[in-house]
Amino acid sequence: MSLFKYSAPSSFYPLAGRLVPWFGTLAFLLAVGGLYLGLFVAPEDYQQGEVYRIIFIHVPSAWMGMFIYLVMAMYALLALVYQTRLSAMMMEALAPTGMMFTALALWTGALWGKPTWGTYWVWDARMTSTLILLFLYVGYMALVNAIDDKKRADKAGALLVLVGSINVPIIYFSVKWWNTLHQGASVSLTQGNKMAATMLAGMLIMALACWMYSIAVALCRVRAIILERELHAAWVKDIREVRT
Amino acid sequence: MDFFSMDGRGFYVWGSFGAFLAAIVIEIVLVRLRIHRAQKAVCDTLGSADPSGTENSDAGKGSK
Amino acid sequence: MSAVLASEQELSTPERGVWLTLTRDIKLAMRSKGELAQALAFFIIVVSLFPLAIGPESAVLKRIAAGVVWVCALLAVMLTLPRLFQSDYVDGTLEQLALSPYPLPLLCAGKMLAHWLSTGLPLAMVAPVLGLQFGLDASELLVMVAGLLIGTPVLTMLGAIGAALVLGVRGGSILMALLVLPLYIPVLIFGAGAVEASLAGIDATANLSLLAAMLLFGLVTTPFAAAAAVKISLD
């Protein structure tokens, strides 16, 4: 299997190195295009005014926060079932980026909420579950950092993410339930107005840019992780960066 | 100037975009630092130890 | 400990695995009644702090009673989680258990049951007294106790996974709080929600049945997850 060839850190390291510039360039071009569409082309929202432009980074951030956790859960399954070390390294490489996007989603959401709803924070179902998602990221990173034995840290982290990912829908449902029970202060996020095509396009392009960015950064970070762990492996002395 | 004021809500809009940009720039810098440090560590171990010394027990695990 | 294990191995039907750890852990818990009392005392004291911090208006206290009792139950259960595996891990019994002919998930289930009987159950028993301090009525107290009886086993089961993962890791207890508390949120919401529903005059069965659903789901899945976590930590 040609795919399994790349599950060995020694062959994945150079492959990742070749892929990073491509994904990075793609992310940059998409971001430039998306920001241009979002900030200059897309018309002003007739209800929210200019401030709605925050959604061009808020929504992609929130999506990436959730999506990266999902990807981590998939890698966790691979790490536990097939015992592939690379999957666990990918989880470790993805987690900081996922956490960053989740935190950015909360931050931009708060800054969007103040002028729109009149308050920085609402215990809205989506914001609350995003906050809990941030806690899940924090828990994973704390666990992996606290365990010195890398093999154990990999498996423990994978199990935690798997348990967490099974809990994510339950958490989301429970928060939603809780939110409908306390209807008082909640404000509906779903806008009644239809989104203009350029707005939607801008948002999707920005989401794509964030996706490509995440891949580039995760690949770059996983290369560092591979080198840190395989410091004494024989193949390391043949890599390009060392020979030159 | 109109563009930067954003209906007078520039603080919120640019606070969001600024934080977003700052976070990404910081992450890129940190990741680049991390990989450079890792590569340097590899060079250091190769430079200091004699070639036979680098072939320790981890070497076999290099291919899965 | 290993002698006890060896002598019982002749009777090794899988179900005995549950019984083995259950009786053993209960015996150990009974022997250290002080620890058992500590968790209860912690629960009672922390719950009693809230009226002092917030003020004695009965309307406010009644409003927050369910949340306070549930958050404190969460914390009390969490603080006792190291009891599940820690001492067995340190003296090597856990390794013996993992090597025994009994399936590890069943042994973990027995441990969870023993832990619940020595923490969750007593908490649920004293909760009505605390509820009275907050001015809850009989029907609301009933819902609260029912919720605690259904919900605290879920806390134990989820906590067992976290407790097994942090075995022998530095900064274990704070780390465990980080791992476990986010997973406890649904239990908190439905448990406190049940009492609030009955306060508002709504039927609380919806909340309680959701808690029960989580309990059933947890019963089927968490022993396996906890066993996997134990294996990871023993490697």
C-alpha cells in the first residue's frame, strides 16, 4: 500500500516538507481573495451595518475549531486501532491550531455581539458549546504535555479525544436544551435576512483559506514533532536540512 | 477613512480582524521557531556524537 | 492482595470479576471511613458556604439550590476519583488485576460500582437535608435525590476514565479536573434542570429520562474506555 508508506515518520517528514509551501501559498491567495471580497466587494448589511463583516473571520474560525477536533478524533481512532505513531503526532500538531481557531471564534463572536446584541457574551447554545470545545482542547493539551513518556501520552491523548468527540454531540444537545429552558436572555443567531451571494462566497473562500492554513501549519508542526521525537533515528541524518 | 471607521464600529471590526491576524502571525512564527530548533538539535547531535553513537535503539523504529 | 486474587481464580466466570473488585473496594472503603466522611463533609460545607456568600433571601436560595447542590456534588465526586485506581496503581495491585483472567472492563465496572456506593449514594442521601436549608419542598427534594441517584453513577463512570489516564502523572488532580469537568457538563445541565423544572411546575421526567439514557449509554461504554485507559497507563 503506497498510502501506508507515508505513515512512517521517516517518509512523511520529506513529503510534508514538500507540501507545506503549496498549502501555505494556497491559503495566502485564498485569504487575499476572501478578504477582498469580504471587506471591499460585499455590500453593507442593511440590518447590522458594516460590523457584520466580522463574520468573514468568525464563522470560518468556528468551523475550523469544530472541524479540527473532528479530524483529531479520526486520527485518534487510527492511533488506537492501528497503533500508528504518525496519527498521534498529527493530533498533537493539530491541537494548538484548533484551539487557536476556537479561541478566535469566541473572541470575534464577543466583538460581534457587543454592537449587535449589546453585550459581549450571551449564554447562547452555540457560544457555550464553543467554550466547552475550548475546554476540551485545553484538557487534551494539558494531558499530553503532562505525560513524559511519549508513547503513553499519544495513546492517552487519543483516548481522551475519542471520549470527548463522543461527548461533543451530547454536550451540544444538552446546552441547546438548557438554552431553551432559560429562554429569557437568549437572542437568536439565525438571521432572518437572506445572505447576499457575495457575502456567502467571501465566507466560504475565507473558510477554505483557514482550512489550507491549518493543513500547512499542522504539517509544519508535525515535522518539528517528528524531528524532536526521532532525534537519534538513523534516517534523520540524511534529511536535506541537515546535510546542507 | 470611511473604510476604517466602519460606521463607527471600527473598534469591533478591526479588533476582530487584528486579533485574527495577530494570532496567525504568532502561530506561524512559533511553528517556524520550533522546527528550526528541532533541525538545529538534530545537527547538534550529529556534530557532537560520533557516527556510531547516533545509531541507538530508536534507529530501528524509524520505519514504523 | 495478590494472594486474594490467586485464591479466587478457580471460580473464574467473567461475572465474578465485577464481584471481586466490588467487594474488595467496598471493604477497603469501609476500612478507611475517614476518607468517606471527608467527601461528605466537603460536600456539606461547600454547599453551606453559598447562603453565606449570597445572602439569606429565601427566594434567591430556592432559585440557586439545584445548581449549587449539583456543582458541589460534581466537585465532591471529582475529588474522590483518585481513590478508584491510585492506591492500586502505586502498590502494583492494578497490574495484577490487569493480568488476572477476569476481563478488565468488568473489573473496572466493579470498581466503579464500589466507588459510587461509597460516594454518589451517600451524597444523594444527604442532599435532601441540604435542600431543606435552601427551602426546597418535598416534591423538589424528591426530584433532586432521583437526579443525583441517576446522575452520580455517570460522574463516577466518566471520572474513572480520567482517573485512569492521569495515573502516575505529575499534577494529577488538577489535570484530572481539566479532563473530567467538561465531560460532566451534560449531567450537570440535566440534573440541575430536573429540579428547576419541578420548581417551575413542569414535569421533570424529561430531564430525568435523559439522565437515565446517559447512565445506560455509560454503563455499556465506559467500562471499556476505562479499561483501555488503565492499560495505557500501565504500559
